[in-house]
Amino acid sequence: MPAISNARQHALSRQSINNRMAKMQENNEKVNTGKAVKDFSKLKSREIYALFNSYEISKSTATKTEIYSGVLEKIEATNRALERIKEVITAARRTVIQSERNPQKAQYIELIKQGLGNIEGELNTHVHGKYIFAGSHSDIKPVNGIRFDSNIRWDLKKLDFVPTANYYRGNDYLEKLEIFPGEVIEFGILANDPVFQEIIAGMNYIKDGLQDNNHAMLKQGMELLEKNDEGILVKISKLGQIGDRISENKELQENRHETAEMALQKITDADIIELAMERNQLSEAVQADISTANELKKMTESVINMLR
């Protein structure tokens, strides 16, 4: 009977060792792969909430930060295009002054046409394949043919020539961005903005004035360019203010993301430490079980030898 009892205890001891070894294997995998937080039933309710909340904040803020970065990239590209259009205006005004001293106007007319082509190119600026002056129709090139087709048309109501947006192919909807819950801002500029209509009209007045030697048209063109040179500065200033707001919010989101990541890592690290401690305890228990099993085996063998 003692031998049978010892044998049974020995078998139970071996089963205990096997169970603990399996537990240690699972524990090792969690610690070694970093996937410590796997069994949520072991976490306290406040830790589960903190872990879930940190993960959701980290995920959502990372996405928002990417969106803000994309918008800022578009704003920067818009400002660069506006600066280059200002350069075109300056060059056109200089061309008119130079033309006054030369009766041969062909070269100056060609310079104005080139300027119109440069404006068209700037208004067709795109970022990652999306046209930034086309409104929400960002897949469509917004401007076509302003070098060859004048945007000045006769208005029956005003009985005068007026600028038009006949060159425009986009739509009238600016892009929008939610920077805070319930607070949405519009950003960007449309290629059919009155400032651009008048700049293009001014260039056309100058071109036609040079062709016809019409000083009244040249004067009207110069006035439109001077007026909207200032209009461009206003646009740049307004875009800068919008960009500053988005940059500030982007920084807030990045700080929030970093805080959430730290909180998530803190919980994960704490759980890994807990698992590592559990692994040490299991290891000690297995060693104790092995020692007990060896003692039981010796006792069983001793009893069997005595019965012989």
C-alpha cells in the first residue's frame, strides 16, 4: 500500500510538473514576443480601460496627424504658387514700362503670353496628384488655355468688358478640415477666385493694348495687376494664419499621441514585469516539484526492494 500511494503521488507530481512547464512555455512566449497584454481577465478594470483608451487615442491621433501634415503640405504649395504668380505680375509691369521705349511690340506681347502660361501652370499645381486650386474636384486640371483664350467678355448688363472665369474647370467647394469637434475650417483657394480672374484679365488687357497700341487698355491692365498684387498678399497672409492654427493643433495631437503611447507602454511593461515574476515563481515551483518527485521515486524504489 505505501508503494502504491507513493507511486500515485509520484504520478501526480509529474502531472504538476508538466502543467507548470506548459504554463512556463506560454509565459515565455508572451514575454519574449512582447505580447504580454493578452489575457485581459488578469488586468484590473481600470487597467483595461486605460489600455484600451491609450490604444484608441494613439491610433486616432496618429491618423489626424497624418491628415494635418497633408493639409499643411497643400497650404505650403499654394503659398509657393502665389509667390510665383506675384513674380509674374512684377515681370509684366516691368515689360509694359520697357515697351514704352520700343515701337516693336512683338517681343513684349510674347513675354505677356509666356506670363499667362506661367500663371496657368501655377494654378494647375498639384500635390501627390491632386490639384490644389480645383476645389473638391482635385482630380481635374482646373485651368486650361488662358494663354490663347481671353477671359475678358462683354457684359450686357454693365455694357462693359469684364473679367470672367471661363477658363475654370474645377468646382466651387473649398476643402474642409475639422480641427476640433464641431469646429470646421475651409482652406485653399479656387482658381476662379476674383483675384485670379482680374490678374488674368489684366494680363489680357496688356496683351491686347500692346497689339493695338491702345494706352487705355494698357492703363486698365496695369491697374488690375497693381490692385491684385496686394490681393495676393492678403491671400498669403490668410493662408498663413490657417496654417499656423493647423500646425498648433498638429503639435497638440502629436503630444497627445506621445502621451498615449507612453501610457500604453507603461501598462504593457508593467504586465511583462508581472509575467516575468510569475515565470520565476513557476520555475521555482517546478524545481521543487522535481525534487519532490525524485524523493518519492527513491522512497518507492526502497519499499519495492524491501518487499523483495
